[in-house]
Amino acid sequence: MSDPVIITAAITGAIHTPTMSEALPVTPEQIVDAAVDAAEAGAAIVHLHARNPETGAPDQSPEAFAPILGAIKARADVVINITTGGAPTMTVQERVRPAEHWQPELASLNMGSMNFGLFGMLSRFPNLNHQWEADYLGNHDIIFRNTFQDIGFVLDTLQSAGTRFEFECYDTAHLYNLAHFRDAGKVSGPLLIQTVFGLLGGIGPHPDDVAHMKRTADRLFGDEYVWSVLGAGRHQMPIAAISAAQGGNVRVGLEDSIWLEKGVLAPSSAAQVTKAREIIEGLGRRAATPAEARAKLALKGGDNTAF
Amino acid sequence: MSDPVIITAAITGAIHTPTMSEALPVTPEQIVDAAVDAAEAGAAIVHLHARNPETGAPDQSPEAFAPILGAIKARADVVINITTGGAPTMTVQERVRPAEHWQPELASLNMGSMNFGLFGMLSRFPNLNHQWEADYLGNHDIIFRNTFQDIGFVLDTLQSAGTRFEFECYDTAHLYNLAHFRDAGKVSGPLLIQTVFGLLGGIGPHPDDVAHMKRTADRLFGDEYVWSVLGAGRHQMPIAAISAAQGGNVRVGLEDSIWLEKGVLAPSSAAQVTKAREIIEGLGRRAATPAEARAKLALKGGDNTAF
Amino acid sequence: MSDPVIITAAITGAIHTPTMSEALPVTPEQIVDAAVDAAEAGAAIVHLHARNPETGAPDQSPEAFAPILGAIKARADVVINITTGGAPTMTVQERVRPAEHWQPELASLNMGSMNFGLFGMLSRFPNLNHQWEADYLGNHDIIFRNTFQDIGFVLDTLQSAGTRFEFECYDTAHLYNLAHFRDAGKVSGPLLIQTVFGLLGGIGPHPDDVAHMKRTADRLFGDEYVWSVLGAGRHQMPIAAISAAQGGNVRVGLEDSIWLEKGVLAPSSAAQVTKAREIIEGLGRRAATPAEARAKLALKGGDNTAF
Amino acid sequence: MSDPVIITAAITGAIHTPTMSEALPVTPEQIVDAAVDAAEAGAAIVHLHARNPETGAPDQSPEAFAPILGAIKARADVVINITTGGAPTMTVQERVRPAEHWQPELASLNMGSMNFGLFGMLSRFPNLNHQWEADYLGNHDIIFRNTFQDIGFVLDTLQSAGTRFEFECYDTAHLYNLAHFRDAGKVSGPLLIQTVFGLLGGIGPHPDDVAHMKRTADRLFGDEYVWSVLGAGRHQMPIAAISAAQGGNVRVGLEDSIWLEKGVLAPSSAAQVTKAREIIEGLGRRAATPAEARAKLALKGGDNTAF
Ligand SMILES: [Zn+2]
Ligand SMILES: [Zn+2]
Ligand SMILES: [Zn+2]
Ligand SMILES: [Zn+2]
């Protein structure tokens, strides 16, 4: 319990669209600034996506990450985590390329296929500035594809460069899937398990859901894993608090929620990091440094990347 | 607790292949006999798939069901439930056709997309008689596709004929997905929720998993649902017992497990029904009749189908 | 899971009174016969109390056990477990004497103080034959006293003779209390933990209660313990089934329930053992022999007692 | 979730002794000041015990409360809650007298008998200033006595004056005991249920314990109850956070913990209230006012007491 808390800030993601919040960073400069601010506020890890600077649409080309990675590294000591989730509408081959090219310390890896229901947001944001936003959010047919073959492919592609993983688990099955790869000798601890709550298509945001994921991970992975949580939307801080109160780690950032509190848009991911620290420090814990996160997660270090 | 237990027998399914057990029914005659025997042993519902009588491969054409449905109806008073799951490698349009054509009292409906990992069986059955069996079981790339759009399509297609559903839920998310359709007014109680445990790609078979699914269904659906369980493979009877001990219902049959007990192949689905009844009667409960199942599930009756 | 199930039969106890069921054994001969029958039906352990042969009131004198112990030993190979619970209205000094004197392989030990609310039975049995029955059942002021000092006293008194324990745990706190003695080096594994459900004053009989006790015991004792359950009254068989379905052991007998099923009085503890075996064998398990129970629980053997 | 959080501050209690912390208020003046400060920091309720001003020993005479109650009322708008727990070594008749005499808005009521193991503190505080402290903490034979008869007696004694209750529940059984009185028509909602974690003799402080108490209360009481938590010692803030994150209320104060964070003694109950508010406000909630607490708990108002 007295371990410091690893805060991950997910800077922009692929779920929220530019119309929803002016604070959502879209251009490389905005993303870099937001990541550096989050690091300065206390995030040990930044989880990164790139976007088309004109339209704000997700862009999973290695080139899109080029102006982002080095700039962050130059300005902040922070662990860089590159998404392999991309957007749920992309192929896995497409999704893996930035992490393959840039060889970061961490890459995200989604541990199962699932529905992805973003359409609930349409009623809250009826007037969207870009046609792609309406098409994307209104899509009732999205499968976020992560078959056993896909997962094996990502592991094979990235592990040779020493990249380790943020294993995103959206339901109990994803934990069992991860245990399957562990049993097969394909991954080993310390496993950073990011349990994700409250996105339609995945497990809900109820405290009982959080408890079940924690208990299941304890049962399947014992001391081999490091627990983190991500609550979608208004569940971000409550679920972060539940985790921090029991020794877990937290992920915040505009990728996961554009809100700071009820009815108040967050001005930045850094503001959410600060809010999470209030809770963490109220609990008598503190934010982990990037060095502490690297030690805990057995990362290769920021000098061993391709940027 | 004193309610009788609705036993569903899933006669042949699409997971096990003919090489695995000689008892697996493949031809229409075998399927009919197995269903009638299961009904006589105490099953109130038979859950049906059809197969190619030559190769044993799943066949989801309406024609494949033609020689099966009427023959069962003529010989046994039992609720007929036609799969819309088919095999996880088929399209939804293909999968819905038999139920659309034959308008049964019940059809299964899978409540989310997921991985389907059958490859663990390959090591237990290294010598397969048919090439399709090896291709099918060895496939690490299967997504069992059930997007929100797919589910809506099945509901729209079948509800006009008064068919109701066995909602197959392989993880917590599937319960939340079902609640989404309930909240949208697309389905209403009594909802037959078949919680499924122990298939790789879905939630595991641990009692804690069973407890979490039950608690979540209680929380989301209260009195609007009827609970049933299906444990895969060797977990079939233990999970049936956990359900029956707390007022729930059970599904057995060779679709879900080819075993009777450790190391002993089941001679028939009927044998598993008999085994389940031993447990149920040991608990002071009894098997529900088809009429009791119809009343409990608000079914339209066996005379209102298209066969 | 394939381990055989240790069935304990609790032959007469101190909760039910003679008016409630003619099957309740009261005289030494009745108790001996009931114990032998239970053993022959499949119980590996008999848990014993003695009663006044005239009134049926609990009698915790060593002398009361004299005509019982040797007679059972002469007629059946079964592990004998002598209560130190006695009746909740007795002192601990009184309660420990029979086990101290007779040095059995097993003695029960209650792991905390608690209320004991038997008065609910009064409404079901308004006409009682003995005044002591009415006084006893109508008592709203019963504390079943088992302080830390009391527990330490029983341990000190009995462990020197090699007696081991059935640790009766009526709520979560009792598990933590046991962990306290384990941490203090006063007890060590294999610990037979009898989790008790459904007696007013203790934890309830809900499956969620069973799950919580199991999970807590797993967390506190890991591989150091052997799990058994006791459901009071009509909960006896359902809770036995939930335990047996997940590798646990079971206790039945007229001490815990006078019922065989809803509305049917059990003719004997042996009949309940037989009923439990139906469930157990339906699950593909079997009843453990006394030798298997001795091995699993590290008992000293039936020859090493003082009777 | 957007409801304000009712913070109760338990000012001095009967568990900690003066040697343990100089901040522990002992004299009437100290207790009054501490209560007023806690109210000003954001507590809507103060839970009060009295002590002998010379020795610091618990004093449960009505007279001991005389200089405290009016003085607090004169200086702060706060709900006053008088303990009927007193010290676990007192009789119930003794314990109920202050609340009977002073007719407060709230009185605590312990919902079951249990062991009370304070002796773990002896090793942390080997040198005690008063003999009573050593005798009290070293006592391994404490039963905190609250039989069904005792509870009924307290209810009968206090309800006629319109006093309502803080139902202290130290384990699952206590919730079932409360449900028993509710079913008997002796109490009705809104019931303030104070679930208590981490005191030896009661349920532990694990998040799974908190989850089980919450789930059980939800199941037994539905909308009839208001949930609050109390974590003993170092578990105070983590358990408060888990509650506040899911819509619950919190109790802090030196009665329950003398710590502010690891290794740092709390200077006052007010300091703990402030700490709890950090967490609560980080969660986007705020502290309830006394008026809001009165409305939520259906209290009679501060003018309707006998002081
Ligand atoms: Zn992402
Ligand atoms: Zn099927
Ligand atoms: Zn007994
Ligand atoms: Zn108190």
C-alpha cells in the first residue's frame, strides 16, 4: 500500500472527437505540450495516439508519431507508451506499425475481440463538425478485433525490440486470454494489466465489476502483475480512487474522459493528473517517478528506443 | 428455490467434432433420437444445431433443419430452440435463417463479439478424421461476431414471429449489452439468460466467475430474468449444481461437453440430463415440464411454429 | 476437484430439541446407532454431542459420552469428533471437558463470540414437550461465548493430547480470528475449517455469503486449510452442493437440519448422508473413507484416543 | 453519486488510550473543542463518548456528558450522536443511560455480540501511563455484548424520544441481525448503517470485505439504508475512499484511528476530516451540511433534544 502510484496519462486516444472538447489535443504540438504538462503534473507514463492535424481523425501511421516522440523525450523524463489499439476500425497490421517502427518502452495490447459501442455519445453531441465523427460514432457494427492470432502477432512483432506491454483488459475473458499466453510462455511478469471499465461493449463501471477484475487478476497472476485501472467518462476518478485505495495504479487523461468533474470539461490531461494526485495524496500515497515506474515494470529505459 | 428446474439439452452444437465422440449425433435421425431421448429424460427444452450428415460439419441452412424439427415435435412434447449462433465462422445473415424460416418458440442469441479459442482441443484429439475438423479447431483467428447491429438484426428478424430468446452471455459485457437493448425497449422480460462458462475467449469456469455473472444479472435485471448456466467440458455438472442450488436452471448436452464424468465419455445428452437430475433431486428440486418452462418463459406454444 | 469429499455427520447437536423430530437421537443407544448408520452411509467423520436420556437436554459431562464413544468405535471405522461447543449456554470450562477426557482425533472449536437466535423455531414448534425446550429456544439473551482467551484455553487443553480441530466459523470475523492464532503459531495446517451458514446470529445462507467465506479463507489460509460447509435447516443440501461442486467438503446430520427436503422430516442423519452422496456422485466425486479423511487432516488415528 | 457525503467525526471513543496520542481529547473542554473543530472542518455529525478527565478512562454516566453536549450545540451546528457502545466492558444498562437521558438526534447501536481484541496495540505501545490502560488493552477475554435482548432494550428505551440510530455492523451477521429487527417492524428506514472494518474480533479491512458488506446491505435493505464506513487505524482513509467513490458516506476521527498517514499521528479529528474532504472533493463530491444529513437520515432536529 505504501508503494507510489504509477499514473498513466492517455493524452488523446481515438474515442473522443474534436467537436466534443476544445481541450482535446490534435496537432503534434498540442499532443507534445499535453504530454509534457501531464508528466510535469505527475504522470510517469504517457499513452499516445496520433491524429490527423486537419480533421482530428486517428492516424496510425509511423510518420504521424514522428514529430511527437522525440519532442516529448527532449522535454520530459516520462515513459512513452505507443498504442497498438489505434482505432477499433483499423486492421491489426496497421495498428502495430508505429510501435514496431519506434520501439518504445511500452506499447498497449488489447487482450480480446469485443463490440465497441460509441453511439451513446451521439445523443450528447448531436452537432459534430466533421463527417468522419458522425460516421465513426454512429457505427453500430464495430468489432474491436484482437483474435488470439492477432495478439500473438503483436507480441512476436514487438517483443524482439524489448518493448513491454500495457495489457488492456475490458472484461474477465481478457484476463483469461492473457493467462493463456502466460501459460504458453509468450509473456512473463511483471505484467502491467490495465483493467478498463465502463465502455459499452466491455465490462461496466460498477464497483463490483472492479472487484471482480481485481480478484480474478489476483487469482490468475498472483505477484506477477501490476494493477492499473481506467474508468471511462464520469467513472474515471471514482474508479481511480478505488484502485489507489487498495494499492493499485491509475490511468487518467482525455482519451478516457473529457471531464474533470460533473458538468465541467477538463482543461487538460494534466488537470486530471492533478485531480488524481489529490486523491492519492489524501490516501497517504504519492505519484511514482518515471524511474520508479521503469523499475517496477522492468522497462528497458528511454535510451533504448528508436527515437 | 422450490421452483422446478428448466433443463435445456443442447444436442449437438458446432464445437465438438465427430472424431471426438461417437455419441455425437450427426444425421437428422441421430439428432431426432437424441433430442427425444433427452426430453424423455427430463429436458424441457432442446437446443438444436444441424450438421452435414456426411462430414458432420455444421450446416446452418433451413433445409438442414427440415427433417429434424417436425420429427421431434411428433415424438416428444418439448420446447424447440433453434440456434442463431450456428458456427462462429458463419455470417449473421446465414446464422439467422433457420430460425427465421421455422419460427420456433425459442432461438439462441449471442450477446457480444468475442474470440473463440477451440485450439486447446487439438492436443487432446491429435488424430482427426476430417480435414474440416483440423482446419476449424486449429483456427486461432476466429471472432464470433455479434455486433450491436447484428444483435438488432436478429431481434428484428425473429421477434415479429413471436420467437423469444435464449440470450447467451459469455462474459460480464454481454450482460451489459443485453441491458442496453432492454433499456432501448428492444427486449423485455422474462429474459432467459444463459450464462456460459469455461470456453477460451469467454469468462472462465471458476465459482467466482459464476457468482459475478449471477450478481451482475441480479443487479441489471432483477425479476425480469430467468437464470440458466452452461459450463463447458468438465465444468458442466459442477456449474449446473451451483446454479440449481440457488434456484437457477441448467443446460447440459453434448454441444457443451462430451463427458459424463472424469475420463468417461457421455453415451448421450440424455445421460447428462439424467445425471443433472440426480443433483437436482438431491437438492429437493425437480425437473420442470415443457408446460412449466413455457409458462415461466412466456413462450407462444409449440403449435405456433412453422413446422 | 477429483479429491473425494469428506462427509461429516453431526448426529444430534444441541440446537434441535426432542419435540421437533422423533428421529433426533437422545439416548446413548440411539446416538450410537445413528452414528454407525451415518458411517455406513458414507460419513467419514461423526460429530458428537451427548444428551440427557430422560429429557433430551444437552449434557456435556464426560460421563455422558462414556457409553457412546467406545460403542461407536467397536462397530464402525469412523473418525470421532467431540464437540467443545456443547450448548451456547454452557461455560467454556464445562464445554471442553469431554474432549479433554476422551482425547478424540478431532474436536470442534468455535472461533468467536456471537449471538445465538434460536427463537425463530418457537413459531414453528409452538407445543413443546419439555419446559427446558421452551426456556432454551425462547432465550433472546444467548451469547455463544468464545473469547480469544477461551479459544486459547481450548487449544492449550486439547492439543497436548494430539487432538486436532474442526474450526467452526460463523462469519468472516471468525476466519480472521483463526488467522490470528495461526499467525501467533498456535495452530497450523491442515486446518479443517467448517464454515457455518444460516443460523440467526451468524452469517446468512445466501450463495454470496458462501462465496465470501470461501474467498476469505483462500486469501487467509491458501493451501493450509481444508474447506467444509454446514448449511442450517433447509439450506443444508444447497450449500453442500455449492461446496462439493468446487472441491469442498460437507457436513450434514440432524444437528444442523431435521429436514430431508421441503416439508419432509429426515428419518436419520444417515438419510441425509445418502442424499448428499447423490449430489456428490452426480458431480463425479465420491465420499472419502475415514482413512482418506485421516490422511487429509493429519489425524492421529483412532487407536490413539482415550476410549 | 452526486449526493454530498455525510462525514461523521468520532471524537474520542473508548478504544484508544491517552498514552497513545496527546491529541486524544479527554477533558470536556478538549472534547468540545475537538467536536467544534471537526464540525467546522466539514463533519455533519459528531459521534461522542465521554472520559474521566483525570485518567482518561471511558465514563458512561449521563453526568459525564453534561458539560459537553450543550457547549457543542452552542458553538456549532452539527448533529450530535451519543454512543450506546460505551466501552465493551460495560453493561448494556450502563451504556444506554446517556442517550436515554439526553435524547440526542442519533445514538449508536451495535448490532451483535463479538470478541474485541485490542491486545495487538500493546506491542505498539509498551509503556502506558495508566494501569487501567494496560488492564484494558491486555484483556483477552472481552466480549462486546449486544444480544438480541440487549438490542431490543436499547431500541425500546430510545425510540420513544425520537432518537434514531447509527447501526454499527462489524460483520455480515450484524447486517442479518438488523434485517431481523426490520422484519419484526422494530426499525425502519432510512437506516444509517455504519459498516466497521479492521478491528480484531470483527471483519477485516480488505476491499473484498468492504465489497461484501456493501453487497449484503444492498440485498437486505435496498433503498432503505444510508451507507457509511469506518476503517480502523491505517485503513481509515483507504476505506473512506472506497466508500466515497461509490456514493457512500464516511466516518473518521481519533476514536477510529490516531493516524493521519503512515507514521504521522493526527493532530486532531478535524485534520482527518480535512484529509477525507481532499479525497471527496477529488472525486467531485462535497461534504454534506448538517441540514442535509438531517434530511437524509430523517432526524428530529437539534432543538428536540434534552440539552
Ligand atoms: Zn489508447
Ligand atoms: Zn448452440
Ligand atoms: Zn455441534
Ligand atoms: Zn464509539
